[in-house]
Amino acid sequence: MPTIKDVARRAGVSLGTASRVLSGGGNTSPKARSQVQAAAAELNYIANGPARSLRSTRTNVLGLLVSDIRNPFFSEIAHAAEREAMRLGYTVLLANANEDETQADEYLRIFASQRIDGLLLAPQGPASPQLESMLKSGLPVVLLNRLVEGLDAPSFATDNSQGVGLVLDWLQTRGHRDVAFVGGPNSISTGAERMAAYRAGRESHGINTDDAFIDAGDFLADGAERAMMRILERGKRPTAVFGANGPTTLGALRALRWVLGASEASRVEVVSFDDLEWFEFVSPAISAVRHDAAAIGTAGVTGLLELIAGQPVASQRISTTFIDRSV
Amino acid sequence: MPTIKDVARRAGVSLGTASRVLSGGGNTSPKARSQVQAAAAELNYIANGPARSLRSTRTNVLGLLVSDIRNPFFSEIAHAAEREAMRLGYTVLLANANEDETQADEYLRIFASQRIDGLLLAPQGPASPQLESMLKSGLPVVLLNRLVEGLDAPSFATDNSQGVGLVLDWLQTRGHRDVAFVGGPNSISTGAERMAAYRAGRESHGINTDDAFIDAGDFLADGAERAMMRILERGKRPTAVFGANGPTTLGALRALRWVLGASEASRVEVVSFDDLEWFEFVSPAISAVRHDAAAIGTAGVTGLLELIAGQPVASQRISTTFIDRSV
DNA sequence: CTGTTAGCGCCTTCAA
DNA sequence: TTGAAGGCGCTAACAG
């Protein structure tokens, strides 16, 4: 691998000039520029990132920690974040917390060791000591989609109560009274917010306020399936089911079919927070709140870069739309 | 951020001793060890990765280039690869080629600049010059799921002809003669292999060999939808449709419903290469070949690390299973 | 505008 | 077993 020294020698300039042409914005003559660039191209020179980082204390790498990349919502965020970062000259290091705080912490240490310039966090639960210490050390951090109690960082998140409001309106229009709600963990802000908004809005939308219609899982399909089972085991027979995120809706659907059978289950209308590409194929088709994962990822990156640049950054709530697939 | 110097001073030892304790396996006294470790813990010392990499010419970072992380198959691979890499002390830098060779090349340059220790490649098309040059420079590379012509690297891929064989058997058992096949691009090995295996097996499985029943998209939903449209526009009315990967099946389904209407479409049986979590909810339920993305990711990482260690690595074909959801 | 020089933090010889 | 010293490739400060 050629070094910048090789480039300089071949271009017939000093090391400093080569460096200025190749990265520093310092003033250089057109002649030096073209010579250096030609030499670099001929040698197929690619700068040594670690050396550059060591010297400049900047890596141009952002860390992105999500709870599960297999969740389409997060893979969409990751995709968008990565595109935007790349456009702005940054690379994204992706990590899966895997619903596991220990693993999340381990990744945070790796991020710290790699000396990332900033952190995009779509966290699972509360702030860990590791995270606290990184924040305290001055690392710029931005929260995606979820808030963390006592963590003072700008956030870019879906407007959950607005989204739940759309669902409530729809339920009312469709004339549903006995609605089952399958939520997510209370320890995750999205879980808590969606649950709270739903409970608060039931009465005004003519929905049965019997809490036996409500249960919560872990925002994964299996946990949601069990939660839906519990509701059904209580003898409740809802005319509609509301799943609080994509995997939750999937799990609820499985439980419905398992317990009631396919034909009986198809008499229950399902509505979801998170729109999945296959909802149109289920019968009856599933209506859903669509929130813009790509917008969250993109806004998160631009926000983080502003933070890195030392500018003040305001949190943002991103509002949702409703995809009505009834009739 | 504390440096190793701070740790050494606090532990009352020299810089060299601290380094040996913290990373080098060199001989150290128990006393020195405990002192250094205590000091490191107290200071919350985290080694500077770039500095370490600069010195040791190893980064413990692997690059993973996929065509689209939003495709569940690739997100599963990424997830598994990352887990396995982490278990073995490596970090994964993820990049989306986005079906775009230019972007893929740009990421390859970034990888090179970051001085990754090895590359996991789930490529789009043929080998680019950038890729060739990285290979020539001695970077260990492993291919995931797809082969690349003229690229001499071990591969970990689904056994496509075996998988297609399972589908053919199933089609025969179900008594289908007029089967539509929606394939992928010929430029991608998986597209070419699945198409070839299907064509070769039609006759022996009692399937109509009229090529008007065959068309190909780009392995994405939109392209597949158009391909399916073309087949229908030719006046062909299949009793079954075979989609050559997950997004392709999704697109074919959309076209079927769009052209024939939901009730007519539900008289067509659909079968897919790639099993998606929602296939059970469609009616009739979609049967599918399931290939083990996680196994590919895991095997790819262990293979790559062997390659890095200088050991010989053999390519692997991973065989598939069939999920029969008929009746 | 350019060349020279001094480290960034770490690992790894080389002596002791 | 330990301390001292050199240098990985690069950028930035300083003279010219």
C-alpha cells in the first residue's frame, strides 16, 4: 500500500504539500494540485484512515445502535441514515443491541474505542452507565424514535399520540366498541406513549374502557402473540385489534388465527402502528399508521452533524399518516 | 480521554508495561497486572483504536457490503454476521450498495481507507475494477450468497438448484402444468442459477415448457410486478406462480391482484424462493423454499477469519428446506 | 504558496 | 520482568 510519502515523492513535492492537496484545504498551486492528484491516481493511493484519525482526532465515523436490524422499521432507518451520512462524507458503523443491554454496552465500548464522532441511538431501555459516561465525556448523541428518561439529547421521533389519534378516529368511524390493544413494554418510550394515548382516548371515541382488553408484549412477534392469547383467554372477543408496532401486529394476528381459526379470525379487523408491505394481502386488509422511518434516519444524521459542529439542535416530532385499507 | 500514559503513571509503571498488560500478551508480573488493570478501570480507560490500528496494521474491523439492507434476507445475514464477528472480537462495518455499482465502489474505497481486515461481499453484479484491485492487494474476501464470475474467493451460498428442485417436485405433486416463473437478473448468479434450474427441470416435472410463461425482473418488487404483468399481457393464465426471491414474489402477487382482481387471484397458487413471515396469512397461503440466511452470515464470518489467519478455505453450498403451506 | 518538523497513542524491539 | 526509545502514516504549526 502506497503512503502519502510515495505520492509526494512521485509528484516531486514535499510531504506537506501532498497532504494539503489530498485533504487539508490549505492553499496550493494549481500545478502542485494536478501533480499530486495525478501521482495519487497512478499509485492508486488510498489514505490510511487510522493514521489520519489519530492525528486529527476525527474519524468521520458515526455509530448507529439499533435494537434489531431485522425489524423493517429499523432497517429503513439504518438505510436512510447511512445514505445521508455518506452524502455528507461520513461512514456509519452499525450495531445491533439485540434487545440486550449487556450487548448494547459492549457495542458502546467498541464505538468509544473506534473514536466515533457521534452516536445515533435507537435504544431499548433506560440509559446505561456506559452510555452516561460517554455522554459526560462530550460525545455528541442523538436519539432516534425513542426517548430515554434523564438523557439530555435531541431526539427525532414519531409523534405517537398523533398517530394513535388517527387510529382512534378510524376505530370510531368503523363503529368498533370492543377493541383489543396489544402494546409494547412500558420501559420503552414508544411503548409507554402509545399505550397512554390509547387509554386516554378510548372514552371519547366510544371504545370500551375495560382494561381486560389491553395487554402488552415486548414489541416482538412472540411476546405479542402471548399477550394476545392472554386477552382471548380472559374471554374477551374483540371486533378489532390494534397492534402497537409491526412485529406486535404480526404476533397478534398469529394468536387470532391460532385461537379462533382462520375464518373466525377474518371477522376481526386489525389495525397497526407501523405499516408493513404485506398488509394489503391479508383479508380483511390491515389498515395502519405509517411513520416515516427514512425521515427519522435522515433528520437524525443532519441533527447529529449539527451537534458535532457545535450548533444547537432542537428535537423533532415527525407526524404520521394513516393508510385506510377498509372496504 | 485518558491515554495509556495516564494509566501507566497512575499505576506507577512504565508505558511499556502498561501496554503489555492491556493488550500485548508479553510477560508481566501479577503485581503489575493488577495495578495496571485497577488504574485502567478507575480512569475508565478505553484504548484508542485508530492508534492501535496504525501501529499494528490490524483494525479488527470487517466490511460487509450488501445490495439492500431492507431486504429481510440481507438484514438476517447482516445480523448473524455481526453477532458472530462480535463473538470473535471483530466489528462489522455495514454498507448498502443500493443496487448501484458506483455506490458500491465508493464504499469499497471507504473500506480500504478504514483498512478493514477482511471483506464480506453480497454483491450485485460483476466484479468492478475497484474490487479487483483490492483483491489483488491481498485483502481477504469472502462471497455471500452470490458468486462473481472470475472472482476467485470462497463463497457461502444457498444451493439454488437443490432449492428449485424442491419447488418443482411440489408443483408436480400439486398437479400444476401452466406455471409462471418470475426470475431475477441474469447478471446475478442467484438469478441465473434459479432460472437455469427451473428451465432444465420443467419437462421432467410435467410443466409446460412454453417460454412465454417466463419473465424476469430485478429481484425487487417493482421490477417483478412489471415482469408478471408482461406474462399476463401475453394472454397466459397460469395456475401457479413461482417467484425467484422474496421481493419478487411480493411484486408478482401485486400484479396478480391488480390484473385479475383479488378473488380471481386467489385461485392461483403462489410459491416462492425465500420464505417471508407473512406468507401464512395470504390466501391461499404461500409455500416457499427457506434458505438459512443466518447460517450464511455465520459461516461467512468464520470462513473469512480463517482466510485472514492464512488458512485455506473451501466454498460451501447451504441446502434449503421447503415449507409446504398447501391444503 | 511550500518545505520542514513535531507529535497524535500505541506496540514492539532492545537492553538492562 | 521491566524501562527506554523508535516509528506506524498522517496533519498542522511554523518558517521561509
